[in-house]
Amino acid sequence: MLNQIYRSGFQPFRQRLLPWVQSTALSRSHRVQPSAIRHVRSWSNIPFITVPLSRTHGKSFAHRSELKHAKRIVVKLGSAVVTRGDECGLALGRLASIVEQVSVLQNQGREMMLVTSGAVAFGKQRLRHEILLSQSVRQALHSGQNQLKEMAIPVLEARACAAAGQSGLMALYEAMFTQYSICAAQILVTNLDFHDEQKRRNLNGTLHELLRMNIVPIVNTNDAVVPPAEPNSDLQGVNVISVKDNDSLAARLAVEMKTDLLIVLSDVEGLFDSPPGSDDAKLIDIFYPGDQQSVTFGTKSRVGMGGMEAKVKAALWALQGGTSVVIANGTHPKVSGHVITDIVEGKKVGTFFSEVKPAGPTVEQQGEMARSGGRMLATLEPEQRAEIIHHLADLLTDQRDEILLANKKDLEEAEGRLAAPLLKRLSLSTSKLNSLAIGLRQIAASSQDSVGRVLRRTRIAKNLELEQVTVPIGVLLVIFESRPDCLPQVAALAIASGNGLLLKGGKEATHSNRILHLLAQEALSIHGVKEAIQLVNTREEVEDLCRLDKMIDLIIPRGSSQLVRDIQKAAKGIPVMGHSEGICHMYVDSEASVDKATRLVRDSKCEYPAACNALETLLIHRDLLRTPLFDQIIDMLRVEQVKIHAGPKFASYLTFSPSEVKSLRTEYGDLELCIEVVDSVQEAIDHIHKYGSSHTDVIVTENEKTAEFFLQHVDSACVFCNASTRFSDGYRFGLGAEVGISTSRIHARGPVGLEGLLTTKWLLRGQDHVVSDFSEHGSLKYLHENLPVPQRNTN
């Protein structure tokens, strides 16, 4: 198709390119009709938004979270980003995605500028084609098709390629931006345009006028006349930088135009501390001036002029001039479609250049400290781990006044901002701290025989014995909302199980979490493992934490069902232990006790309606309608001010019914309850399996046979008979505490205590045993004898 376009001249090229880009380069989700743009300003499910963009230029952003306030942005597209893998022609789909993202940001009210490579690659493709076409028809006919393909193509001079490709490159950009009703303008520059004062003022004026008219300037070095590249010896100081590649051009342009943000897209994820691909290479999340000594640079990209060292020097030059910089990957197919918008939204993408070093360690460093500290913790004797937990329990009561004072600050700051149920979760009290201390001592007692416990012993052969033993999972990330009492509970469970721990608490409990974490580290210090538990206090977003798959082994969310769902969605390759929803049911059987049913419904629904183990759907046997039992339950719910929603069958029995429920899969988390009618225990079970969330489900009945049928057939993490749903809790189960409640079917279900934070490993002890000795003609035979397992200490 491109061959036909080239042979048709510039104007037909423009006319033919537009529908071709629509059908080929842009996916259906990318296509937006110009007429529709005037009415609906939204692309790729990203709504048109207005953000506070005005800021005084002069100082770069200190944190990623501030990038969303960037008003003027330069996006630099490296050669490896815009060219195909064969280095001859453009990566059209990738370019289309980049144009879409730039258009989204432009239509949010930002001022976008592009610095792009690609003219040489586009021109090379065109000139190669022209050379092949210039062969005589006779030569082509006599040489045969295979020889035609193997014709020697002369080495093409880069400046000639640039001259031939620049107009086509610009026409392509113009056609793509047209799809979003955005006009683009081309500007070609050389070093002289910045060092000649008059030309620099002219360039500055032109760019400002284009931005004022909502036009996207597309800037490139004039590669048709640019001299060969020179060393980067001039990258010193704010006022001296040569324009010899697009990295230095983008930096110079960013500073000249007082840009808020420079995004440099390359073919690597960002800046690594050693060449990417080497065994120990680690991506640098934030790079600070002066850190160059800690980086070993590799070679430049396959097609670019600069390489990573040139990018870093240009980035630091721009940073010194007041422009924030991010270097990121613009070629990876899974991220290139949203890399620019992700960066502007403040997500942890690529390497962010900042002049402000944080006072504490980065979250990556905290993850490494938790890993090494957890391994040291796991090697302690069980008595030593129990001693740490006992000391933490003592600190909770000894330092009660300081804890409650910190909690009071959180409550005062949250007043008017948090709903009453969340304020209740946030609040600590003397009784809560006493209960916490009791629970921690239970955990200490159960930790005596946890890590290293032998589960199975097998004699494989003579003098070859195998053991399966319990070991910690590794590093846990626990994310919790509003509940500072979670921190000591989870800390104690991590200590008992020998796991390293990263804690991310809600900002509404900042003061409480800080002092509780300090107490946990004080307790850990008695055996030199203070760093095993880390509290993440940086501006890390939860979504960014969920990407640290090389540092975190398990994520445990504690909070609302929405929090759990968000984390399960955001987790990138890290298992998440949690429940998506807490849709708990209670079935009141035809043979239920009136008084029992009323008490159990009240406790399950009204004692703490915001909890995940609170009752959400009440199933009533049909025979109980219009009976004293039913009337008593309804009267109690009315007194407790519970709003009732009628299920479809229940509504059909009533002349004047409450509002019919919109969905039978609703977790209300408040004083609201769905009531539905069923004809039998089997129908109740079927309803639970269809609409429940496998959290906690209860039967109320005096018939033991019916109760056992329900207990055996309901497939949920917790199934109770004649007991409140609220018993689904680690402390109430005697686990001391819980890290969360799991509804998954792998590893652990229900309230997860100490046992749920352990996995196993196999230990094999032999004496010069080799597999070949057990072959058909070998000298040894497998025995596979089960050996007695040491008795577990249950004291």
C-alpha cells in the first residue's frame, strides 16, 4: 500500500493515507469521527476532564503524584519507538496509539509538543523502493523474482533519507491528529536556531503562537543538513547544550519553553543501575542528580543517536532548568498504549527524575529490608519470636496514653470527612487495646510450633530421608483502611510466622499507624530484627505497590469489598488473599426457634453492619410468613431502623411491599437488608450458591438433620448453625487475630491466622545418593516408608 502511495505524489498520498490510517494503524477504539468530537470529548474510555493546570514554572515537581498538574508537556519519541524492527519504515500502530494519548491530554486543556525521530527510517523505505523501481524492466524480467529480491541496495546516506522522508512523516502525523480534530504543525531546527539570539526568539515566538491556537508543534532536527554527531562534552550548565540528537533537542526545547514535564520514550523501561538484560540490573524508580556514579551505562539503541547516557545527561540538564523528566518504554505492546497518560496520572512508570530526595528509604528499599529482616526473623528460635510478640502486647498497654493521643488526632482530622461506620473503625479505646494485647498473647502461644514444624517424613531408601516442613511465605504486603488495630494484629502474625511485612495503612490513620509501627519495631529490636516490618509512608499508590512482584510474595487487603476488588485487579503477578464481597446469608428454617431467630438476625445485621461478616440477605421459609416468628423479626428490624428490600418471591406475597431489590448480589454494608422467601432448605442452598460470595452463611433450625444437611452442602468458607455470622473472625475463632478473610479455594479459606501465612519446603538428607542407582539394573530400590512425625507442641 505504501508503494502505491509513494508513486501517487504528495496530495494523493495525503488523500489515500487518511482512510488507510483509519483502517490499518488505528484500531476501531481509536477511530473517532470529527463530527462526533464536537459533541463528545472522550477517547478510549478516558473522559474529558478539567484539572488545575496553572503553576509557576521555575522548579520541577518533587513527586510523581504532582505530574497530573503539568500544563505544558514535551513528548520525545526515540528512533526505536517510531521505527519498525527492520529499521526501514515506521511502527504505525505504535504511532497511532501515541497520537491518541497526546490528543487525549491536549483535549484536557494541556499544551502538548512532540519531538520525533522517524524521517530517516521513512525516507530509507521510500528511497529503497525508488531504487528497486529504477531498475530497467528488461533487467527485472531476466533476473527473475528471486534475484530481484536479492538486488544489492547501495548504502543510503542518512541526510538524503531524512530529506526524502520528512514530508511523509509529517503527513502521517497530520492525518492521525486529524482523527481527533487536532491540528499539528512542523518545525525543523538546527543547533544554530538556539544559539543565534534572533532565531531563538523567532522560534520561541512561533511555538508560543502555535500553543495559543491549540496546535500541537511537531519538532525535529533538520536531519537533511545537520552535521555529524559530536561528543556530549558541552552538557554542562543551564545555558550550554548542543542540538545534535533529539534527546538534547527535547531538553533544550523543554527549558526554552518553560515546560512542566518532558517524557522521553525509548525502547527500555527506564534507567537501570547496570545495562538492561544483565543479571543484576534493577530499574531505578527515581533518579536524583549526583546518582550517575551508581549507574553503569550500556550501548545505545539499535537506531538512535544518543543512547541512555545521552538521555540521562539531557534529562538532568532539563531538570536543572526547572522541567520534570520521565524516561520510559514506548515500545512494549502491553504498556505503550497508555504509557504517556499513565505518566501524567502519576503512576509508577519508567524513571522519574527528581531534585528532592526523600528523608526515608524508597518502597523498593523497604521491600528489600523486609525480605532480609524476615529471613533473619525466620531463623530465630520459636521462644524468641514469642518473646517479641509478648513484648509488643505489653507495649500496647504500657504505652496506652500515647497511642490514644495519636488516635485522637486522627479522629479530629477525620471528623466531617468520614462516615460514622468508618469513624467507628478508626477509633481506638482502652478496651480495644486490652483485647488486642490478649489476642497477641494467644498468637505468641500458638507460635511455639509454627515455623519448621515437620508435617511428613518418608524414608525414600536406606539412609535417604525426606521431610516436609513449614516455612514462611516470604514478604507480605498488607493494605488496610481505617483500622489501626489491624497493624499490631498483622505484625504479630507476621512475627509468629517468620514473614517480612510491608504495611500500607489509610492516610486517615496516619498518627495511629505511626506510633503502633514504632512499637512493633521496638519489640523486634530485642532480637535485632527491627527491619522485618516496614510501614510505607511514601506517596506510593496502591496500584504501584501491586506491581512489585519481585519483592512481594502475597498481598492481603483488609477493608471494603471495593478495596479488595481494586487490589485484585491491580495486582500484577502477585497472589491476593481476600474476598471480593461479603454477601452473607442466614436461612431461617420452618423449624426455627422464634427467640433464637430474632436474636441471631439482630446480632448478625445490627451489631456492626459495616463489617464484611454482617448479614446481607435473610432467607425465610415460606411456611413462616404471617407467623409470630416472622412478625417478631420484622418488628425488631423496624425498631433497629433497618431498611428492608424485598426479593422477587417475597414481593409477590405482599400487597404493599418494601422496594423490590435491584440485585440479589448486594453487599449493603449498612442498616439495609434483603429478605427473600424459599420453599425448602435445598432452595436456600441453591440461592446461596447462586447469589452468595462464599464468605459466611448460617442456618437457624431446631432440626439436627436439616442443620447437618445445610452444613455439609453449603460451599462457603464459613458455614454455621444457630450462630451469628459475626463469629467469622480470627480472634473469635481462637486464632488470636487474622490477616484477613479469604473466600478463595487455594491455600487458606475463612479467617486466616498463623497457619495461613505458612507454606512448606522439602528437606532431603542422603549419603552420596544418585538417581541412576535406582534404575532397573541399579543397586538400590525405593522404600517409600512413612516415618513417625514429631508430636506438635499444643501447650
